[in-house]
Amino acid sequence: MDDLRVCFIGDSFVAGVGDPEHLGWAGRLAARSSRAGRPLTAYNLGVRRQTSRDVSHRWLLECQQRLPETADSRVVFCFGVNDTTDGGAGPRVHADESGEHLTGMLQKAAGRGWTALVVGPPPVADAEHNQRIKHLDALFHNGCREVAVPYVSVFEPLHGDEAWRMEVQRGDGAHPAAGGYHQLTELVWPTWHQWTSTKSEGPALANRHGPRLDRPDSPLAEDRACRAGEHDLAALLRGMRPRLREGEWVFVTVQSVPAQVEPLASFAEDEGMSLLLSREQADAAGLSYDYVAAWISLSVQSALEAVGLTAALASALASADLSCNVVAAHFHDHLFVRFDQADLAVSLLERLSRSSHA
């Protein structure tokens, strides 16, 4: 018998909040799977109120401890409702960023040889919130289809299900009771049964380094301010929309990358391999560092041939005596500034963007 191990990763719906039987849909799937002759070890890694951003910071280290190379290791992702919750100035996480997080998690799962399944976000009791959930569900669905990762969309069938709506309304406005989780389980079961009945053959993505759910020709890119790489400096400054990401980030040098470390970026230098990674990972691996940074992403898509953007950013930050380390990725530029100066750096960048509109 194969040693099938599955990590269920996500938010309170994964955790089964509201279910008096404390099974949720993940527990019901595992129990039904065992009764159907496909036993498994199931790990519930759902955390209440977490967004895709929160999940992206923790999931890999948690799964690495539970999914050995000798097992048939798989991951199920389900998040998005908290991303679309109104945080007062818009959703807690914008759709394009949610897509980036899902992209990164699927790519890392594929790189580890973990077969992935994605379950879409379910509806809640608020009509305006549901519109945002519906939009994100469609983006996730189309994106997963492009990279051949199975996706179960539960929004529409549950939105039209009277039993689901009644349980959510009687509860906290978001989570159902046992009956609602049973309905969700029934929706996921056919795809789950087929997915677990097929032996894993390693990475789920055809190109382990290339596919992106948020690439310019993907439906997930429609929310971006610029769909093609921008060359014009004034346009870059106007549309840069700096976004402060969560977490503390550090730079370290190693001779070889520790097995438990998943760096955000790396570069081979004469002195060794330079890694950019979360402070949490560095501490867990016993790696030394002397600079703790905050991560600011520019939402505008800049062309690699664009001239003057880095100089303009550095000049704006230098006016307040702020250092800046810039990482130019394929789609976006990312700035790493001293952690305790992050808010000031974002303020200066926003001021620079506003001045470019004049």
C-alpha cells in the first residue's frame, strides 16, 4: 500500500470552523477516502483569518516536516475568502497579489514533486463580498487550467444551495455547520477521488520554472495597471503603486543551500551563494545575518530595458538617508529597505508617484 500523505493548506474553511463535528470538508474527504479503500495520512494546516499572503509565508516549512521524499506526497490549497474581505481601504489582498501567491505555492510544490489540487473559495452571507469572491474564483480557476492543476470551483453551486446559505446565515455569516461542510465535501469528492486514485508522477507543472498564473497573457493579469513591460520613466513612476509585503527578510552567504531553506532569490558570487530569504528560515537554519529588511514590491510591470527607474527610486529614498537594495525580476521591481524604515520608504515612494502626475 502506498504511503499517501496529504497536507490541506489554507484558512478557516480548511480548519472546519463552525462544524460541531470538528471534521470540516478536509476531515470528511479523508474519512470517505479511507472507507473507499484509499487510506491516507491527512494533515490539516488551516489557520483562521489567514490570507494567501499569510499562507505563503508558512506553508512550505510546515509541509516539509510532514511530506518525506519516500511518500506519495500531495498538497491541497484552499484560500481566498479572507483575501477578498474588505479591509477598509479595499480587499485585504488584491486579486493580482493573490494570484502571485498561488503561483508561487504551485511552483514550489511542483519543484518538490508534490502533486497539487486547488479548491476554490466558497460564498459567504454578504452580497458585495461574494462578488469579489466570485471574481477571484474565476481567476484561480482559469489560471489553474492553464498550468494543468486540478481545480474545484465550489462558489456557484454553494451560492445557489439553500441549505448552505441558511447554515452560514445562522452561524457567523461566513462558516456553515456540519450540513454545509457535507455539501462542500460532495462537491470536492469526484475530483479528489480521481486525483488520489492516480499515482503521483512528481511535479504537476509541465515547466517547473516557467508557468505563472499572473503572466501577461493569463486572465489573472487583467487587474494589473500595466500588462506589458513599460519603458517610459514617467509612466513607470505614475503607475508603480508600492506595496509593503509582510515579513522580515535577510541576506546570507552559504557555500551550499541547506535542504530546509527555500530562498526568495539567490545569486552565485565569488564568495559563495548569496541568498535572500525570510528571517524565520534563516533563524531556523542557524544562518547569520546583519541586515533585516522589509520587502516593497512595485505593482507596475517594468521592461528590463527601462532606463532611470532605479536611479529615481534610490534618489527619493536617499533624500531621507534611506538605503535601498533593488531586485529586478522579470515582471516587477522589488525593494528591500531597513525594516524599521519601511513605512517611511513607502510614503516617500508614494510621494514620488504623485509628483509624476503633475
